[in-house]
Amino acid sequence: MIVLAIESSCDETSVAILKDQKEVLSHIVFSQIDIHTIYGGVVPEIASRNHVKHVTRLIEEAISKANINVSEIDLVAVTQGPGLIGSLLVGINAATAFAYANNIKIIGVNHLIGHIYAAGIENEMKFPLMALLVSGGHTELIYMKKDFDFEIIGTTLDDAVGEAYDKVARTLGLSYPGGPVIDKLAKLGKDTYDLPRVLLDKDEFNFSFSGLKSAVINKVHNLNQKGLEVNVNDMATSFQNSVMDVLLEKSLNAIKKYDVKQFILAGGVAANSELRRRVNEEIKGIEVLIPSFKYCTDNAAMIASAAFVQESINGVNENYIIKGFSTKQNI
Ligand code: KG4
Ligand code: ZN
């Protein structure tokens, strides 16, 4: 089966064509980061306009790179949420028009499910598994007994991890998005700022990152008021270590409680080098799947991967709602 997928939920316009989930015939990501970085974050209106500008061109490019005829495409898949409504609408409209014009079936895919199924492109997902989904909008520990069976056992009570990275970076005068910059600077500094590790209830799997973010902001303000310099590298290391300690502790506890075969790292923050290193080093006894960098941040290949499985499960396209995830929700 050949699937053409479109992702446009935030500031990446992406089109991918996959054959049977694992064969990536083409995969293009047009990132708008350079356009938004001067504003210190994504401007929804500008994001939508840039999706409009590029989506048709990218569909044509993806088909040409895949070296297939449109008539060979069996399914069109498109991210239908969660995300920025204007951005999503551009992808959904483009996908719908393309599918109808060429008489191809179209399905909507949940963006978060896409992030998890990024792991299925390069590897075989084995159940039961535990996924840690860390992105700009979400921080979740998800237990999966089988395909498309999602139990969110822990979630953030306030800021998502990626959001905390972006806000801390802004406080430190670093560019958007904050994740990759802090990741880089953290390698140069020392953990000297004694930031909190917010573990909440030890037996629960929920997260909270706003206290850590506030601790950074307060330390920076205090130092500024005293006319002292903030050591940005040390702050980056201190912040990143605190985040990692919490993510690892919660993940290890979750794996201990739930008897799983695999641990999957998913979402944009899964591109973090320290998180990848620590997960590989500290999670022992079960298989660890970490997608390649290009499949961690927003991309259409992960949407195609999820679409293959979603399509193969009878009835999943309509009214599919299980414990917090839906293919028809959350725009
Ligand atoms: O999954 P994603 O591309 O978009 C959402 O669905 O939100 O994730 C974007 C988030 C941003 O907050 C960005 O700062 C973070 O992922 N991110 C990172 C790294 N690369 C991207 N965070 C930490 N370290 C990184 N290397
Ligand atoms: Zn995402």
C-alpha cells in the first residue's frame, strides 16, 4: 500500500510518501523556523500563510521524488489535530482537494499518535510498550497494550517539556526554538545552579515543569538585580539536568510498574542528545526505540506510518476514541 501523508500542524510543512510503512519513497520537510525565529516563537497567521505558499509545491515534489504515478497512491493521510487551527486547515484542505481530485481515500491522523508511530518506520513496535512523548505541546507517558490502544498514565499538569525549553531559552536571551540551543550549550556548562527536580507524587506519573521554569526566571532576575552575570552555559546544563532527571525517573518507575517489552521515545524533544544518551544508558532489560532525528520533530513520514496501522484496524477511522486519544478530536 502506498500512502501520501501531509503534516502542517505547526511551523513545518511536510509531505511524505511511504510504501508499506517502512519504505520511505520520499520525505520532504519545509521548516519555517527561520521565518519565526525573529519573533521569538511561532506566529500562527504567518505559519498558515507559509503553509499555503508551499504545500502544493511540496506535494508535487514528493510525488516526483518518489518516482510514482498519482494513480499508484492508495491512501491520503493528513494531520487533523492537535495543532494550530489555521495551519491544520491548510494541510487538511490540500489533502482533501488532492484526494478528491484523484479519487483516493483520505483519513485524518492524530498528530500525537503520529509521533509515537514514528518508531514504526525504522523498527518493529512490540507490545506491550511504554512511550514517552515529549514535544512542544505535550509531555505524556503512554502505555500501549496493542496497536492503537493508548492509556495515558501520566501527563504534564502545566508546561510541556518543549515549552519549558523554549521559555527558558527566551529568558536567557537565546533564539527560538530553545531546545536545540540549550542542548548545545548544556554540553559546555556545569550543573551549578541547584534547580529543583519536581517529582510530585512518587507513585504517580504526572509531570510539572512550570516550577522549574520559574526557578530559572527567578535566579536570572535575582542575578540581574545584583548586577551579576548569568552563566548561560551553566544555566543550560542545570536546567537540562533537572528536566532529564525527572523524565528518566518517571520513565523508569513506569517501566517497573507496567511489564513492557519496549520503551519508545517520541516527539520533538526526543531529538535532545542528552535525553537520547540517558535513555539508551539507563533503560535496561527492555528494547529501546528512538527514531532518527528527522522522525522526531514534526514530519509527515510519522503521519504516514500511523496511517498504515490506523487503516489496517477495522473501524478505526470513525469515532475512534480511547482514553484521551481520538483521531477526530483536539484541533
Ligand atoms: O514535536 P515538535 O517538533 O512539535 C510539537 O508537536 O510541539 O516539538 C517541538 C519542540 C520545541 O519545543 C523544541 O524546542 C523541542 O521540541 N526540541 C528540543 C530539541 N529539538 C527540538 N528540545 C530539546 N532538545 C532538542 N535537541
Ligand atoms: Zn509534534
